Amino acid sequence: MTATEYTIEIAISLEQNSELNLIELARRVYQRRGAATLPNRKRKPIRSDEFIDGPETALIELAEANPLFEQAGVHLKRVGCGPSSGGRASQSHARQKSAAPDIYRR
């Protein structure tokens, strides 16, 4: 059975006073899911404040942690987030799922 690949784009607005709440929530979610590790760090966990360093990475973490995707059988291949420029989001903070990822989850 072949899989069809889709791309979705969601534009959001985030008030500056909500950024800290977003980042804190994403860090808690990251810690619950199990810290990521890098192979060159001998599988030493990456601290949440290093991994979630701003609103872009916080939004990516929450998208990847959404249980509804897994429940529906949806596999995220790439997740990107950045400031909107001309109606299109940049891919400045992108994570890609691959067969040999550089970042590992426990």
C-alpha cells in the first residue's frame, strides 16, 4: 500500500505575552516525552531549555507531540516553523524524520 504525502500550512498569531507560556508548556511536554539525545554526546539527554529555545521550536514540539496524529495513523515526516514572510512560513527551524536521525528520543 502506498502512502500519499500531504503538506499543510497553518498561520497562527501569538501575542508576545503568550510566548513564555507556550515555551514553558512545550518544555514540559518535551520532558514527559523523553529528552532527545545526540549521538556525539554519548546519548546524553538534551535539556529542555536547550532543545526548546523559542516559540518556533516550541510550536514544533507541540505539533510532534500531538497524540491525534498517531491515533489517526498520520506520520509526521517534516515539521518546520518560522516567522511568516509574505504569507509563507520560512523553514528556519525545521526537524525532519529520517531512517537515521541525528536526534534520538528515548
